[in-house]
Amino acid sequence: MNTADTESHLLALKVMRLTRPTLVGLGPIVTCEPKDLPQSFNRLVEYDGIARTSAEALGAGQTMLLPQSFGNIYLGETFSSYICVHNCTTHPVEGVSVKVDLQSNNTRINLLMHENKKSSVVLTADETLDDVIRYEVKEIGTHILVCEVNYTSPAGFAQSLRKFFKFQVLKPLDVKTKFYNAEMDEIYLEAQIQNVTTGPFCLEKVELDSSEQYTVTSLNTLPNGESVFTSKNMLQPNNSCQFLYCIKPKPEIAKDIKTLRQANNVGKLDIVWRSNFGEKGRLQTSQLQRLPFEYKDLRLEVIDAENIVKIGTILTFQCRVTNTAEHSMKLHVTLETKAFADCPYTGSADFELDVLQPGEMAEFPLTICPSKLGLIKISPLLIVDTLKNEQFLMTKVVEVFVVDADYHQDGTFLLNKLIRYENPIDSLMQNQMQLQVV
């Protein structure tokens, strides 16, 4: 919407928003009989999104349509507008100045024109003063572009001409986040980004900028550096895409439990996308806050352990225990083998640690021998504070995958291990080779 003073002015003010055209479909304009083609034409156009149902019609390609109004814009995109002031008279007009403001619900921002020129100029007959203004919109809701032209009439009176252009700033993305606390102070962030615009766009960059207390590892690429997404992160309207990140506190933060408890801000998501015409948009979320860590008076970590071990092989893993309480502790550590035949490992431990002051930590090894194939869980580990006679039962210490003694990490070995061929004589009798997965 735009309004102007009804009185006659010496100058003409023109404002045009600079935006890319849109794509529109014209519908089916070419028709053929099925007999005109060497195959069924209906089958060819079955998946044509703009072809009529049950008609032998070929939908024409989409065409470009120029903007018919001032239109809307999405948050994070750059608002561009061409502003032109023209002298319609046959004599010069003095003291011409242009002021442009962008007003939203909460702010009013002045957009400068001709930054290197003086504040007022003289426009000769049929002369034009124009410029292009750009601004990255950062607020959702109604915006009003206010253009004001001031000049001096030949009689020496100050004159003013104003126009208003209203447009809406819409939300382009819907971002949802989920945090998962893991062992060793690791945090996993799942970010879901949904396209809530009316057209497709390509996610050019989705990164998590970590705060000063944390480091971030993106889990959205393969070991060879390629993206896990096969379609260049192209999102159709209402479609979503998930991204995963591993967040770890820096070593100096992880050592101090009190500081770690207060380090809630992990970082911001930085999102860059492009529309189907290459128009760029950028958004950054506010600080994301992790879930609070639940620390008891005692904290146990496994800092070194193998993931895969052969059956019957001694497995030693390193543990670290931290006193997170406000008092001293003298710990007694006990690991016992379960008293039944199906226990997946053998081995035990029974020892005491030195006195731990608040915030101090101690490291110790534990050794077991796996006796059962598959994924086994080493537990429970009982730790007793002998000073206060307080027990801490660790129900999950470490998990390890136990394999055969002839195991080696080779793709050919795994293939031969999982596939067994039938007896050759039986295969000849059946005239075919059969595979059986075991």
C-alpha cells in the first residue's frame, strides 16, 4: 500500500522493490492422441505435476512472472529497493534531499542514500536522483518503508513529499532442537530444519558455531568428506532435514565441575539457504542451551577402552573417578563376577583409593576376560565411601563387542564369515547355488 500527498509537486517519487521473478505453470497447452506416439502417452505424463488427470496432455514448462505488487519477504533475506526522484519541471529545484526509513513493530531504521554525497542537491530540469538501498531484515511482522523527499520551491517555501509501502516479513524456517547427554560429558544435538515457505530452497550451510566453553564436531559428513545428503540439501515446501552434532566441553572446563554445571550455552546455529532463483537468505538462532548434567557426589568415567576384543583375550580399561561432593572421600572399589554360568566375563577387583578431596580425581585400571560372544556389559561396579559408609552402584560401566579368536577387520573376512555355501554336490543336483545367511 502506498499513499502520497494529493497536491501537485515539482518532483516525482518512484519506488520499486528489486526482487527476482517467480515461476508459474501455464497448465497443459499441448495435446496429442495416444496413437501419435509409439508408446502410451498417458503413462509418460502420469507423473507430470501440472498435467490434467486422465487426459493426453503435455504440461508446458514453467515461465517467469514479474512481481505484481510490493510483495512479501522472508526473515533473513535482503530487502532491496530502487528509489528514484525525478524533476518533472523545466526549471531547477533546489535543496532536494531524500530520507528513507524502514519501520517495524519495534524499531525504526534509517537507510542511507548516496552516502558520499552532501545532504541536499540541486536537480536541473528532467534530472533524476536515484539509488538502491539494501537491508537484511531481522524481524518478523509488518514493515513499512517510509520515503520522504524534501525540497525548496521557487518561491522559497519548504516542501515535502512522502510515500509509504507496507509489506510482511514471514518466517522461512522452523527449527527444532533436541539435546542428548552422553557419557564423558558429550552432548549430541539433533537439529531439524523445516521449509515453511511456498517454494523449494537449497540449504547451503548449516553449522553450529560453538561457544567459548565447548567444541563442536559435525556428524553430517562421511569419512571421505562427502555429505550424508544426496540431494544437495534441497528442501521442498513443508519438508524437513535433520542435522547431528557432537558437542564436548573444553578440557579446562571439563575438569572443573562447578564451571561445567554453569556452562549452559553451547552455541548458535548458522543457517544459509538459496531460493530456486539463487536468492540468498541467512538466519542465526539464539544461544542454544543444553540439558543440565545430573552429577551425584561421585562421578565415574571410562577414559580408555577397546570397542572390539577377541574372546578369551584379557581386556584392560582405564577408569577415572571424581569427587564432586563438598567433603572428602576414601573410596573402596569392588568388581565381582556374577555368580551364575551365563556371566559373559570373568575377573574381579577389590582395592582402595587414596583420600580424594572435593574436586579431585583418581584413575585406576580394571581387567576382565570375556567368555561369551556378542555385545557384553561390564557391570555392576560398587564404590563405597568408607568415611561416610555411602555406597555408589554403577550399573553400566562399559560395553564391549566380543568376537571369535580368528576375527580380523577385513571386508572379505566378514563376507565369508556371514555367508555359507551349500554342499557342492547338493547344489549340482539342484542346478543352482544357494546362499544362506547365518
